[in-house]
Amino acid sequence: MITSGCEAATSNGMSKIVIANWKMRPETLEEAEDLFRISDGAIVCPPFVYLEEFSKIKSGAILGAQDISLSDEPGQTGEISGEMLTRLRVKYVIIGHSDRRWKLGETDEIVNRKLKTALVHELMPIVCIGEKSRDTDFEIFLRNQVMSTFAGLPSEQIEKCLIVYEPVWAISTTPGAKPDTPESALESIKIIKDSLIGNWKLEIGNSPKALYGGSVDSKNVADFLKEDEISGVLVGQASLNKEEFKKILDIVSSL
Ligand code: PGA
């Protein structure tokens, strides 16, 4: 059974959720283990190659994956199936990250199919939604991305997802990136939730948890998390620096 994101955070003694997205780093297993051991209470999404080793380590961190194959059909060179992930005690999977949407050509249709595959395997989806630029059309963009990402899913399934509002322009690897402000992140989260509630007739109390991602660090994390409607953060760059990530976790535990 998929637990809700809220239960996952509560079981780790934190009222807010912290997700570490390591992308294609660190370079060695030794560094990776070092980081994993200090990530108590966080959902850690390492590169696939570290998952097997981490599945054997006793730790307060929960395992997540950065991607999932579209289906379990075995003839897919280079892919990792949902079944393989669950065997390694992976509980979460990132779906529709902008790196995959924009740098690797993942279409809305692929994102939608991956989301459905994750749910079949009872992996909790961490669904990323976010505009490329904050222009006059950003609201329409967000509403369309929500519609195509969740197309065909029943409301009970949507309620189980964690949604991350992650504008591409705020991600640290985007040239000229700067973090969003809590106020404008909240505005976007409201648009995303409104779109889900309106189109899927979700009950307000049952709408999925929404998190923020994009240049989160120890200096700004508390500002985002003081908002009731921001249930957590997705941290990239700062989750790869042991001292910095420890600081973030300490701040979140103290909230
Ligand atoms: P960042 O990355 O925290 O380095 O901006 C977040 C992400 O892309 O998931």
C-alpha cells in the first residue's frame, strides 16, 4: 500500500518533507554512502547505480529513484523497471523532472505513462510541475501541464502523489537561476491545486501535498516551509554538500 507523503514525513519525526535529488552525482560510492548516512529523515533519490548498496544500509533515509521505465516489458535497453526498484526497497520515484522533460525530450505522454507505471508498482510518485519562464502565459502553461501529466488518472490515485512545483528558471543548473520567492511559489501551488481540484473534483482536504524545488538551501528553506501549503522541499545541488544538507535537515526538524 502506498502511504501518503505526510505519513512518510511524520514517521521520520519531521512535519515537512525533504527530498534529495542527486541527479548524476556524487562520483564515488564512498562519497554517496557518506551522504546517505547523514540524510536521516529525507527521501534520497540517488543515481540507480547506488540503489542496491543503499538498500542494504540501515538508515533513517527513505529510498527514491530518479526515473522508472515506461513498462515492465524486458526488451528495453538501458531501462530500469518498477519491479526492479521495489525489490531494492525503493518507495518513491521522481516523475516528469524538468531535466527529463526539457533536456532529454520526455514528452507529456511519456510522463503520464511513467506516472501510471509507478502507481501500478505502488511507488509513490514525486511529480514535478513547472514553467520554463515566468511570463504572462505561465498560469496557462501550469494548468496545461497538470492536465496532460495526470490525464486518465482517477482522483484517488492523484491524492496519493506528492507534487513538486519546480520552475525551470529557479533550478540551480539553469543559467542565471535564482530561487522563487515563497509568495510566488505559493501562487503557483494554488494554481496547480486549483486545477486538480476543479478538473478531478478532489475534495479540498484530499488534494495532494505540494512541495517547492529550485535552488533551495539552508538560508531559504525555512522561508518556504513557513507556508502551511508548502509541505516540503526538493533539494538538488545543496543535498550533495554534507554540511549544507545536514544544516537543512536540522532546520526542518526544528520547525
Ligand atoms: P537545485 O535542483 O536545488 O540544484 O536547484 C533541484 C532539482 O532540479 O531537482
